[in-house]
Amino acid sequence: DAKTTQPNSMESNEEEPVHLPCNHSTISGTDYIHWYRQLPSQGPEYVIHGLTSNVNNRMASLAIAEDRKSSTLILHRATLRDAAVYYCILRDLYSGGGADGLTFGKGTHLIIQP
Amino acid sequence: NAGVTQTPKFRILKIGQSMTLQCAQDMNHNYMYWYRQDPGMGLKLIYYSVGAGITDKGEVPNGYNVSRSTTEDFPLRLELAAPSQTSVYFCASSYARGTEAFFGQGTRLTVV
């Protein structure tokens, strides 16, 4: 799977929007962009994923650049419960023969200030 | 709906001992995975399975074994535990390759 680059940490205030960036300049045409988050002492939790178009769900929005070399996870109104490590991961659905599974980097540690 | 259940939650092993980490899912998912997470790091894939009777190595399989006799269960076996295997172990499942993965709460293992 192609590599992603995220800031080590970000800080935001409660009830404000948060924009978490991810660069993936070597993304291939069949790579989906997945976001997971990991709350303290818990297993990772799926947040959202997309291929080309922007995506929205109850947790967040995913904005994908037109050239797909970067994306942004948007939390519209952060709460203290959103404090977690956020992972941006590329997943190729069609890489037959390669090992399956998610490739986790170090992610972005999101700190929410009350 | 329980999702992915891991047992035990915590375990301390002595060097050279062996143990089995249990993982069960009740979502009828074909795909199951074992990851380990060292402090301050992302998760690394140990083994995965695409269905009952089929297993394959991930990035860091040495020192571990798995089996998949049923769709629901995917146990991870540690033989001859070593301090380097001190880590938090996560099991996950998904319906198919690339779909949303569901993770268990983890097993914190310390080898002394």
C-alpha cells in the first residue's frame, strides 16, 4: 500500500471544527482513502473512507483533493471525546496477491482543549 | 451485538512460556486479522485469514501461529514467549478486503 504523511499532533478547541490533513502523493488509481481513530486504551475505530468524491457520515466528512494527492478529515464540531490518534490509510482493493490488512503509520494525535 | 471479542484483556508471561490469545466475532465476517501495537507506534499486521481454513502471514509473523477452523474464531498462539513480544494485541474482522474493519479491545501482554 502507498505511504501517507500526517502531522504528529494537532490541537483544537472544543466545539470548533477540526481539519486533519493527510498527504498521499504516490496514491494509485485504485487506492481508497480510509480514516480510523484510536481512543486511549481502545482498539482502532473506523471513521470514514472514500475514493474520489467527498464523503459525509455521522462522524465526519472527508474532503479529497482533485488530484487525490491529499485529503482532509473534517470533524465539524469537536468534543472532548474526539481526542484520539487519527490514522489516514490507503487501501487498494485490487492488489491481488499482496498481503491484506491495514498499514498503520503513527497517525495524528488530536488534542482537544475544553 | 458483541462485535469482536478478545480474551484475556491482560496477561503476564514468563520467558519461554506459551499462550493462546482468543478472538471471536459474531458478524459472520470472512476476513480476520491479528495486529500488534508497540508503545507510541501504529499497528503492525501479524497474520490474517480470508476464510475458514485459510491463513497467511502479515508483516511480523515470526514467533506466532494462527489457525482458523471456524468463521467465528481466530486464535493467535505464542510459542516460547520472548520480551520482544511484549505489546498490545488487537484482533479485527471485516466483511471483505478493503471494507470497514472492526477491532476488539485488545490484549495487553507483558513477557518478563
